[in-house]
Amino acid sequence: MVVGFIGTGNMGAVLIHALLESGALKPDALLVHNRTTAKAEAIARRWPGVRVSCSPVETAVSCDVLFLCVKPLDVAPVLDKIAMFMRRDQVLVTIASPVMTGQLERIVACKVAKVIPSLTHRERRGASLCMYGERMTERDKERLERLLAAISIPVRIDETCVRAASDLTSIGPAFVAFFVEQLANAASRRSGLPRADAERLAGEMVLGTGLLLVQGGLSLAGIQRKICVPGGITERALGALRARLDGLFDAILAETHRKFDEDAAAVQTELKKRARQPEG
């Protein structure tokens, strides 16, 4: 199986390096293209055997599975170049959450999937969200999920839930990093603890907490109960957090959904222009 990537930016590069480091893909089974050629060439230098494609079309015609790792509004221009070359037996995978699989199926003849990855895949952790178009067979789905399983936990979700699920798996690490950064900064300011030490301690805490959730049999509420002592420091601190954060996360997710709706509307306008006429 030859896997192609169009787009080697932040998330495209995460997927490429993780798949190669895990051994899920051999370098000679990977073909990459990027608008800025130097980025693709840097990957090939790090991983001898990886082939750099000179165009989106060359990438599209040369692979079995094609990951389209470009921004939502860049999807339509790329499809202008590759749609007519996609074969029915190929799988096109978009990682852009506002791009619906049904929209892509009206433009390309191949099978279509959507996968929302996470930065956590760099450490072969985290969930990859999987959604499928109507042409994908169970065998197609399993083949793609076997590939993703080397770097993540593939989770099938309904496409209507993509924004909320992405807020947890894809954007969530940024939320957690921001929150923990504020905690580390406050600890450093109040105690004189060196900032680097505070960040290292906080990082170990986040790692340990995650393991308690996924391996230790504890729930989010259970972790809080285990640490809280009635009348103790943690109980008082959590009370302050609840008072100050009331409604905050609903407001945050309202913003992510608003931006998603804006992008989805813009993408839909562009993709509608490119939809194929029904056969017959």
C-alpha cells in the first residue's frame, strides 16, 4: 500500500513522522507533496526512501490512500487539480473538520474518509476521530484504522459530532496546556520555584493524571474525590475554581462551534461549485 500526503504542515508532519517512527509505514511506501517544497524535502532527508512529489496530481495518481492535510479553504483548490485523476478504488482522507464526506463524494469518484488527528499522536497517544463516506466498505475502514492504530486509538464517531469531539481530542491539548501553563506560572510567582521546574512538575502531573484516567480505572470525578479531604486545601481550591469558571467552557465551545460554522459555510459554497453532475 502506498500512502500519499498533500500538505506537510503542522498536522500533516505529525502524522507522517508518527507513522514512520511507529513502523506502520516504511519510507518507500510514502509519497509527499507540499506547496513549499523545502518542507517535503526536509522529511525526505530525515527519512531516506520517502519520495517527494512534484505536484498534487502526481501524488494523487501514485497512491492507494491519499491524506489531504490542508486548511479547510484550501481543500477546493486542491480538488480542482486532482479530482479528475482519483480512481474508484482509492481512499481520499481529509483532516479538515468542516469538510463533510458527502460533499467530497459529490466531487471525486473515489472512496472518502475524514480523520481528525491530534498532536498527541507524536507520542503515539490520543484518539483519532474516524468518519466515513458511503463508498467506504468495512474492509476499507479496517485497513485505515489499522494504520491509525499504530499511532493512536481510532474512534468512529457520527460526523454530526465532529466539532464537539474535536474540541476534546484535537484542540483539547491546547486548552490543557494553557490551563497548566497558568498553574505553573502562578506557582512560580508565589513561591520562587524556577519556572522550568514548575513546568516540568506540571508536565509530569498531566501525564500521570492521563494515565490514571485511561489505565488506572479512575474517572475525572473520581480523581477529584481521591485527592480532596473534607475541609482541606484541595476542596477549597476546587471551590474557587468552580466559582470562577462557571459557564466558561460553554462559552469556549460556543466560540469553537461558531468558527466551525463559519468555515463550514465557506467550504460548502466552494465545494458546491465543483460537484459533479449525477450520472444518467
